[in-house]
Amino acid sequence: MSDISLEINLQDGEPLLDIRRYRPGDMINGTAVVYPNKEINAQHVYIRLQWQTAGRGTPFKQKEAELDLFQGTLMAGLPQSYPFQFVLPEQPWSYEGHYIKILWEIELSIDLSWVRDPQATQAILVEPDRAGQTDWSSQYG
Amino acid sequence: MGLQMEKSRNFNLRHSCVFFFGLFWVGFSSIFLVVGIVSSDWVFIGIGSLFTLAGLAILAYGAMQLFTRYLIGQPTFTLSNQHQLHVGEILTVSWHHSFPRNVIVDALQVQLIMREIATYQQGTDTKTVTHNEIIDSYEEDGREYNAGEMIHGHYEFQIPLSGMHSFKVRRNEIKWVLQFKLAIARLPDFIDEYELTVLPQVMTNV
């Protein structure tokens, strides 16, 4: 059993299978939940909005926003919940092509000393409304 | 009202580069050939000859490309919009050209292309792969044109509503290109490319 469990819960957006779709410029509201199984001294609890390229090209990662949710001691057996809010930029849109993909995600990370930082990510879809096309699951499902 | 199109700069350079690269290759490899001949070293003569022949082939291809451009000249393109396009937008392309010399054109093609360019590292090599997604294409049969003969065309293309905006970060690029191609008998194709900028905005009244 790991020392800590992390969870990202998102509100708003349009649910598509196991992912949520937002429009460029939309506001993302969510909650980061941390379940410590032992006492942990967290230097920072970060939540980040970021995107990266995937596919054949060398991956490129861009952090669009970062919030420092908490600094201090997380008590064993005491779940902590932190609300957060991001505003999506106008670009880039999510994309899945032949050689290039653009993937958006929200990352929850606990900054710890001398050990690997535990992380959790939640993928999101950033897609504008396009007249005559509403079934996004057929394209990305 | 249309705007005269700006040609893709990289594409323009490529034509002269092949020729000058071939010239450099021939010059460099012929040193080995000359050294081999002077010293009667058959290994140098053999390797030098192979490299010089390869260089001459590159040089000949580069020269043929330049000759094609000399034969055709430079067509004039006008586009309703080149750098402020929206996803879903319809763009009109007009072109006209007066051939400076007699030429036999096998076919004419105008294509709207969405191109993915991905660069990656493999060992110590840097490799680039390109994928062209042909969105729409117009083709016309060619014929023999006389010097001074005027041709023109007018086409409509649409950036598809499901399309992606232009995108460029380190080693990953999505670009929109309008490609104009003339297939010339017994010569390399005449190809001009014009880069379009598609903004991350959807046309609302399509």
C-alpha cells in the first residue's frame, strides 16, 4: 500500500466516456483530494494545467498554470480536499494526427524531500464548438 | 478583394540548395579523383569516381529543377486570406500566368494540404518525418503552351470544420499549405508552396 493516494475530481465540462471536454477559454473547477496513509511533510501540493505533444516528434511539454495548494504536514488517515480553478487558454486544441498528438491534462503532485514526488493526472479534451459536429466521442473515444 | 500571396521561404531556398549542394559535392569528391589520377592510386580513382558520379547526378537534378523554373517563370497568386484564416473558412485562390517560353505541361494541380512535421533524435541522428493530409485537390489536364500564352484559374478551398489550427513548438509542427504543381514533360515538376496561417478560431457562420 502506498503512503499516499491522490485524486482529481473535475466539475463543469462535458463528460465523454472517461474524459471531460472543455472549450478553449473555459473555466475548469475541480477538487484535488489527498489521502495520506502516514504522516507526510509536504513541501508543496501542486496542481497544474499543462499540455504536451506525443507521437513521433520529441515530446514538448508546456505548463500553462500552477497553483500551490498546501505546504505543511499531511496527517495520516486525514483526507484533505483542495478546490482549484483554472482558465483554459485559447490554444492549442487537443489533437490526434498521424505523427503528432496534443494532449491536455491536469496534474496533482506532492513535492517531497529526498523521495520521488507522488503524482496523479487527469486527461481533459480541449475542443471548440464546431457547427454541425457535436459527437466528440467518435473522434477521440 | 484578394491579396498577393507570399511564397513559403524554405521552399524557395530548396531549389537552389540542391544545385549548390551538388556543386559542392562534385568539387569535393573530384579532389580525391585528381589525387588518385596523379598518384595512379586505383582505390582513390575508384572511390573518387563513384562520389563524383553521385555528385554529378545531384547537380544534374538541381540544374533540371532550375531549368524548369526558368521555363515556367513565376505565376501570380491572389488569395482572399492567407494569415488570418479561421477553421471552417472558405478561401478563394486566383492565379494567372503568362508563359515566357514554349513548354509542354502534362498536368496542373492545386492542393490544400495540412502537414505534420515531427523531428526526433535517433542515436546521434536527428530525423524529421512529414505527413501530408490532402484536404482538397483540383486537377486539370495539361497541353502545350506557347511563349506569351496566358492561363488563369480560380478555385475555392475550405479549411474543414473538423480541422486543426496552425501549431508550432520545438520539433512538432502542424502547418497549412497551398501547393501549386505543374507536371512538365521530361523535367522535374514545378512546385510552389504557400503557407497559410489558420488561427485557433472557428468560423461561426459557415
